[in-house]
Amino acid sequence: MIDHRRRITVTTTADTVRNSVTSPVARATAAVAVLVALGACAPAPSTPAVGATSASATPRPTLADPVAAAEALARELHPPGASALPSGRTDYRRPGDVGADLELLVSRRPDVVRPLVLPHRTPLGAPVTGVELGRADDFAPVFVLLGGHHAGEWPSVDVVVEFAAELAQLHGRDQRVTDLLDRVRVVVVPVVNPDGYAVSRDLEVEGKRRSCRVDDAREEVTRAECADAANADFGVDLNRNYGVNWGGSGSSGVRTQEDYRGTGPFSEPETRNVRDLVSTHQVTGLVSVHTYAALTVRPPYQRATSATADEPLYARVGEVMAAANGYPSVPGGDLYEAAGTAVEWAYHTTGGLGFDVELGGDSSHDPFPTAVVGPYAGFRESVLVAVEAAADPANHAVLTGTAPEGAVLTARKSFDQTTGRDGTAFTSDLTSTATAHGAFTWHVNPSVRPAFDGGTHDEAWTVTCARPHGEVLQETRVTAGRGTTTGVDLGECAADW
């Protein structure tokens, strides 16, 4: 999680997609990803920007023998002397290694793994990249796994990449993983904050925690400025910059403090990336990885805040995760107070269940064998539990119906939320889109949204049915509670089609 008295932060790097492997497919994928991230070309169908519907735009590639591909990948990653990790690594990745490892997964398992580039560049101009694994269908529930909010928390980056590597190797070989990935879209972003991570991991400022925003008045800074010892006390704690409860107890408005929250909610491109990712997908589950409190953490993150409306469910899932990873499950306020975190924002905005998994240790990055190799098996199992919870319709909502072939369905909500500092309102927009092929089963978050006082906001999804060029033929409002299945009558759309 995020104790400014003892922790550091991890992020993504400008090198994330720079290194290439020998495969021409991988090199082409990486080149397109960089061009898209830098705005040099429109996204290719295989490299979707946030909000794109990759599955409906292009069929998922198929392999003649996916089991053989999975086995070949496992052999490739485990030469003599490799560790027991899915990647076989024996030491921490460098910034360029992260992108190279993801690129390898895309090139070897294109039937399961797809590249992802988030829309906002960092203050140093770095793209923030990741991968999607599993079901590419836009009607599927989405699970998001984040690493590297805090620059010096290197283990949070490595275990996230390891999880992606393991899923790529097990799909087709392990029944549990295969069934899960056939039901869920898993989005993995190993480094939320690439700038700070690069400066820390390259040992320019090893103890860095925050982003490279060393000057609030400028959108862009240089690597030299970020690494300058004179600027060591500057930067934004990205896990204090999210909108819900921004500025509340557990964050600071003083630029030199480790938990400095920035100038306003979502003032930073790195947190806007996560906001846009979550706001344009039906993210029914999210895990953000940190070091080193050895806890499984859920909202609320303030001692005076009421338990969430979903506390029994939240606690139950948290306990199963804790049994797997050995890290006790607690509300965030039991550790220390924090405000403006990714998990709390995501839960109170979407209703999707989110957790901070705090890896154990004695520092932000203990030696690799004890910080990554040792705890990985328990971490992996706890995240699989969270993915299974995200996939379970009892924990979100389902919309069913029938729409014309090729009709574009959109579920949208817009509502005001408030910061924790002075109650200033800001508007949140949730919009997800899917292309229909007749009968559909759409896994969505509840329209009934959790309130900060432990109650709920009775809201509805606005569902539209439109032609591919954008003409809306029908609009209807649908109220959906957690665990419910609601039929959507799109007869008017069908009649006008």
C-alpha cells in the first residue's frame, strides 16, 4: 500500500516497449505500440487504445496447437539455472526488461495475449503499456492488475509481470486458468509510474517513491531534473492523486512530503491512465500491488469512515485471498490512513471490488529471492481468487437481451463525486461499448453505486443501441443491483434496424 514513513513507489518506464525480441511479429507489435503511445499514428486493431473494442474489431488470432505453444513458451523461459518463477528470472527486471517480457508473451501467445497502450504520456514522455489476456469479448467482466504506483517498490512490478507470464503459459494446459481466461478479460499494467521506476531502478535515486513531477507548473520535465538530488523531495504520490476522497486524511498538500497528493484530483497523467482504463471497461475487480506491509487491504482507508455497503462480501473475498498469500485481510484504516487511492476511487466509482495487496519484507525492495521468488506462489493464488471473484456474476450485475447483428451497445453513467479535502465536486463518466451478435449476456458493474457513508446511490445505466456509424436507434434506462440479472428490451432498435 502506501506508508510514506517507510515506503517507496514503483512505475513504468520510457523503455517499456523499446527492447525487442527476435520475433518479427514482436518487433512490429512493439513499434506500433510506441507509435501509438507517442501519437504518431492511429491505433492498429491489434493494439487498442483505452476504450477500443479489440475483440469486435478483429477476431482473436488462433494457433494450430495452443497447448504446444504454451509448453514451448514454458521451455523457452526455463533454461538451465532458471528460477521457479514463471519467467525463470533470478534478479529484478530493469525498465526495458518489462516491455521486452510483455512483448515476448504477445509474440508467443497471440491467441491469449494482446498489447495495450494507455492514452496519456508521463511527464518524461514515457508510454504506459500493458497486456490484456484471455477473453477479448467486450461483454466479458474485466479484471485489472496494477503494479508500480510507487517507484522504489520493485517487487510490485516483477510479480505482476510474473502473473501475466504464468497465465500465458497455463492457458490450454491448466483447467482452472483456461476456464477463467475463457470467461474474463484480464488487464495487466506492471508499471503505473514508469518515470519514477526508471530513476529508482537505474539507481539514480534508488529510494525514490513518487513520480517525476518535480515542478507542478510544468507538464513536462527531463530525466536529469528528476534524478537531480536537489529535486529528491519533489514529485506526486500517485496513490494519493485519485478523485474519491482526494485531499482527505492520509495525504499531504506539502510538496516535500512523501504523500504529496498533487494539485488536484487526477492532476497526473499516470492516474488519468488508470481512470480512463477503468471508466471505459466494466472492471468488476482490481488489485493494486505494493510493498511492504504484508497485508491484504480493502476500503475504507480512514478510521472515521463507515464500513462499505459491501463489507460482508468484501471481507469474505479478502479472507480467501489472505489465506492464499498469508497477508491478513484488513480495512485500510487499520494500517494507517490514506486518501485518494486507486482502490478506494475504483470501488466508490464503479462498485467493482478492489484490493491493495501489500507484499511483505523489510524494505521497499528486499533481495529478489525473498521479495519476489519466495512470496510469488501465494501472491499468484490470491490474485487468482480475486479474478474468480471478478468473474462471479453474484458479485456484479448482468444485462441480457437480443440486438441486431453489428449493433453497437453502450452502457453509460455520469454522476458527481466529491473530494475529501473540501467537498469539491468532480464529475465521473463511465462508458463501455460492445458490438452485438444477436443474443448477449453483458457482465457489468452494478448501477447502484456504493456511497461513502456505507449506503448506496440508486442510479441506473443508460443503455443505447446504435448503428455502427453512430445513429442511436434506442435508449433505455436499466437499474441493476449486485448479483442481479436484468433483461434489456431492445425491440425498438431491432424494429428500426
